[in-house]
Amino acid sequence: MLSILSAVVVTATLVVPVTPAAPVPLIIDTDICAAVDDVPALAMANLMHSKREAKLLGVMVDTKGEAGAAAVDVVNTHYKHPNIPIGALKPTDNSTCEQFAHNYAPQLAKKFPHDLRGGSAAPEATALYRALLATQKDHSVVVVSLGATTNLRNLLDADADLVRRKVSRLVVMGGQYPRSTTEPEFNFALDPAATARVVHDWPTPVVFSGGELSVSFGKRITGQSPLAETFRIGFGAGVDGELWDVLPMYYAVRGAKHFTEVRGGSNRIGAGGANEWVSPATREHSYLTLATDKAVMAKILEDMLVSAS
């Protein structure tokens, strides 16, 4: 006989708090003053630093220009991070930046607030790398190379064991995959000897984002900001332009959701910085391809920058 009383079953749901992922310790090495895309990549790093997705430990300038370090300080200051350490390749003789038609760095330094006068007032990059890495947990730091590998070669020469202990991986915008075509990719050709040293001897995993991997956007970046000014100088007002550095920067912090990591080989450097992906793998190398539609990826990145440009 069924009871006239209804049984009430109370189910308790255990709520387990989600622990946020720890910010990614990040050091950026940039050839700011060459191509326009270093500025949006640095802006992205600052935004992810603000959201505690990344911890931007420092930024190194690998072009010998006074204005490069000042331009980095302009961008960091705009995003309310004026005290992020900035290192410079010495001597700062402007021998790199003068060759570029869109040498926007001096214009940013003249127009926007910042404290760092220029590269000669910044710490030497290798010394700053070593100081920053020494304070971090083992196998924790992601280094993102967006230009020449000169600073990274100097770091390897000075203290390869420190790199081995502190760096989790190196993310490099450079090369073409599976091989260079008619000529070496721009970044790898800036300092071919350094490129060979870093690619062949870097003691932690390396992920490459090649010259064939780019997106186009920019016309929605408007207003009076260092980012908008850089796009106006490089592309013109209301014009989309081709960008490379934003992709490895996004990947370095947010991971492979929109990418495929191609493994099963290693990068080999030849004359002048030319490169070729060869098998079998002799090093912990991989390179990226886009797994998301190019236009969709461009919108994801532009949306991110428009929200706080």
C-alpha cells in the first residue's frame, strides 16, 4: 500500500569553485619600428596583462633605434602599465630603423606620453633578460620573438642554462613553412647568423608562426591612440592591412584553440636565414597553421583591440 505522504527527495549539488588559470609569464622581443604589426601585438599583450591572462614581465627591443624603446613605453603607458621593464639592443645607433618607410616609432614617441627617453636610457637587453628570468619559477616563462633573434642569440651565449631552466617555450614569428620560397622570410633575414644559432640550439620547445600565416584588419581601429596612429601611418585611415605578429602573440597566451600545431619535424636554417622543415624531428619544434577561418580570426583579434584601443 502506497503511503499517502509523498516522499520528497532533496538533491544537494556540490559547487566546486573554478580556479582561474595562472597568468602566463611573458617576455616579448620586438623589432618595433619595422612592420606595423608589432604595435597591435604589444597592445594585445597589455590587454591580456590587464585581464590577468598574462604577466608581462618585460619587453626587449631588437632593432638599434633610439625611438623603439620609447615607442614600447608609449604603448605600455597607454594601457596603464608604464613600469613594465624595457630592454634594448646596444648600441642604439638607429642603423635598423632608418631603412623602413613606415618608421612610426619616432612619431609615436613625439605624440604620446611616456617616460623612457629612448634605447640609450634603457637597460641592455641581455642583462634584463637574465634579471627577469632569474626571478621566475622553473620552466614557466614564454618568450615571444616578433623580429630579429639577435637578443635571443646574445642570451644563449651568455647563459644557456638559465634559458633551459626558466623558459617553458619560445614562440617565434619567423620563417616560412614547410620551406622558404624565393627568398628568406623577413625576420629570419634580419640577422641570419643569430637565426641559425637560436633555431638550432635553443634548449626548450620552439613554436614557429611563419610568414604565410597572417590576417588583415585595422579599419575599425580609430580615435587618438598609439595603435590607431600606427595604423594610420602604416596603412592609411580606414584601411585594413596585413598583420603577422598578432597571431603568435594570441597563441602564446591563449593557446592552440584556433590553430593546428604541426609536429614531426624540425626547422633547419640555411644561407641568409632561409629555412626548411625537415624530418625526422631532431628538436622539439612545431609550426602553426590556422584552424579557424582567416576572416573569423581577424575579427576575433580586431574585436579584442577595438574594445580597448
